[in-house]
Amino acid sequence: TLQRAFFDRRFAISKKGYFSLVPEETRPDDLICILYGGQTPFILRKVEEVSDTLEKESRDLGGNGTIYQLVGECYIHGIMDGEAYDEFKRGGSGAQEQTFVLM
């Protein structure tokens, strides 16, 4: 139902102008991420205070030392059916490929 789709969500507009439904706790500096093989975009938040051990583990696993927290899944109108990936492959989205270590 429509009520369930909006539960714990709020309307937002991305920096690129996409209309979206995001988890209530989403912040302006959070990251919209589409994971390879996935069909749903996610909101990730950079963890500011990371122990040296976690940072090292991230680097050992192929990351850049930055740790992200999963905020939740989201709906971004216009990128839900592979459009974002197609645009990324054409080089027109401004999106960047990045390795993430989620903990």
C-alpha cells in the first residue's frame, strides 16, 4: 500500500535533481550508492570516527580506509531500472566507481 511505501521515509531531492524517498534519518552529506548486482539504491554514511584497526582492515580488504554505515534503501526516480548504470557506462552521469568496505 501507499502508506507502507512512505513509512519511515521522507521526500528528498538529490544534488542532481532526482526526486527520491529516503530513510527519515538521511542527512544531506550522505551518499547515494548503487551496488553492482543490486537493483535498489542505498544511502551510505561516512563514519567520521574510525579506529586505526578498522581503517587498516578496510585498506587490507581493498578499500581506501573510509568506513561507511548503511542507512537504508531508497527510491530514486529515474535510476531504479538500470538507468544510472547505463548512464555511468556512457560517462554522462558524473558518478564514480568506488570500492566500499561496509562494516
